[in-house]
Amino acid sequence: MASLDERLEDALRASGRRSTTQRRLILEVLAEGSLHLDASELHARVRERDPSISLATVYRTLAVLKELGLVEEHRLGQDHGLYEAIHDEPHYHFTCLRCGKVIEFDTPLVELIEQELAEREGIGVTRTHLLVSGYCAECRAATH
Amino acid sequence: MASLDERLEDALRASGRRSTTQRRLILEVLAEGSLHLDASELHARVRERDPSISLATVYRTLAVLKELGLVEEHRLGQDHGLYEAIHDEPHYHFTCLRCGKVIEFDTPLVELIEQELAEREGIGVTRTHLLVSGYCAECRAATH
DNA sequence: TTACCTGCAAAGGGTTTGCACTTTG
DNA sequence: CAAAGTGCAAACCCTTTGCAGGTAA
């Protein structure tokens, strides 16, 4: 697959939008940053490289990137959005109900579930989200 | 399993909380309502039977009910919470991206995924959400 | 040049909270 | 009664938007 940056340029052009310093920088930070950033943390990191970028631009850019399919927004039990650049492979999440830690994982069983469901219901599957909640190893230990 | 109402009484007693008209009514409405209500719609329905109940109480009660494990909050791509009384069996959702239709289903494979994950990461699983998106049979036919 | 984009600050909308009053146990 | 719960309204926090000035194409 093409690099995120190339995909950004292509998608912007295709949708008649402009390539700006802010949009490139925001996607760049998102792509290299830790897996799930919220808007204000993303804003803070972006500001380390360009202090003039506003939070409003971060939100507006995130909306564009989501629309272009380059970024995905999760609300994993949180009360606010977490953003993540989309990688090649689908992946699923575990979140700790106590400390909020997120563990990503993948499993072929989801595809199996999709197949069974598609066959039984005659549907076409586009995407599947799997969210497991519970307590991580540290928090389990802490509450004993 | 005991009725929701009995479970409510038990859980409230066990946690040293009081049983109030508001709490009973809110859970009752939630239990009979459509699958996913947001806080203000829930408030509206509750008010049909007791107009004096405030939105603040709805939110406070929802927090209690969640803590007691009687109600579950979803944020399936929405920007605000949707609430649902927890029934006996876990169930998963398919939603049609075109018409919004929801199909509920169940599968033992989710449990398998939970076991694998718990073993590998040392976590304790409380609950798992599975959301499949795509196009239902009718909408697939309609777009051909 | 001219849309599109950005920064700023103010507005929005869902959710939470301080306070005085009410109700449960 | 004492403590927990409620209603009201204001506060909160994340997110969106109007506007005037900037910038890509």
C-alpha cells in the first residue's frame, strides 16, 4: 500500500481539497504517535512542531481525514473521541475498565463470524468492530 | 434469572443504596423500551409517567444502574451515549449502513476469542461488544 | 485571483455538579 | 432523625462554527 502521505495527497486531490501544512503535519503526528490519541493530546504534539496550529484546525482536519478514510475515530467506553491512523490490517481492542489501558489484538475468528453471519442473513459485511472490556493484569493484581 | 425489578432491589440493597420511585421507573422504562435509548429520549418517556423527574436524575440513575451491572452504555459511532437494560444473554449487533436496520445475533466464537485473549494477556474479561457493519440483504438488492 | 483554509473566540450540546429541599430506612 | 437522593440551574468539557484574515492552486 502507498505511504500515508501519498494516500493523503491523492485523497485530497481526488476530493478537490487542498494540501496544507496543517493537514500534512496532523496526519504525520497521528501516524507516528501512540495508537490512540485524543484531540487535545494530538493538538499538544502537533504544537511542538508548529505552535500556531489551533485546536479548531485539529478537529476540522480530523473530520476531513475520517471522511477520506485515513483516520478512524474510536469511542472505546471513553466520553471523548480517540483517533488513529488506519493501518493495513483490521485490529480489535481490549480496554481496562479501571485504568483505561488499551490493548490491540487481532484474530482470524472474527472473519469466521463474519462469514457465518453473511451466509445466514444474506448480508454484505464492510467492517467489524470488536471491543472487549475487563481488567488488565496490573489492575487485577491491584484490586486483590 | 430473576426479573429486572428484583435484581434492582437486590443490587441496591447490596450496595447500600436506596430504592426510589425514580430509579424503579427509569429501569422499568429502559427495560421495555426499544433497544437503544439516549438519555433525553429516556427522560421524555419517563416524564410521561412522572413529569417531575429531572434529566439530572436520569443521568445519575443511569450511572448507578451501570455500576450495578443492570444497564449498559453503548457509543456505537454516536457522539452521545445510548443505554440498554442488560438481558440474560449477551448479543451482538449488525447494522446496515444504508437503512440502519439492526440484526441481533449470537455466536460461541466470541467466547473463544475472549479465552484466547485472557490467556495471552493475563486480563479478566467482563464483557465483549461486537458490531458488524455492512449492507443488509434488501439494501444489497436495492443497489444492484 | 479566488476559493478554500486557518486562528480566534464564542456558541453548542451532552453530561455533571453545588445547593437546598425531600425522602428512604 | 441522619444520610442518601432529587430538582433546579449553573458549570463543565469536548466539539463545532461565524468571521476576518491568510494561503494553495
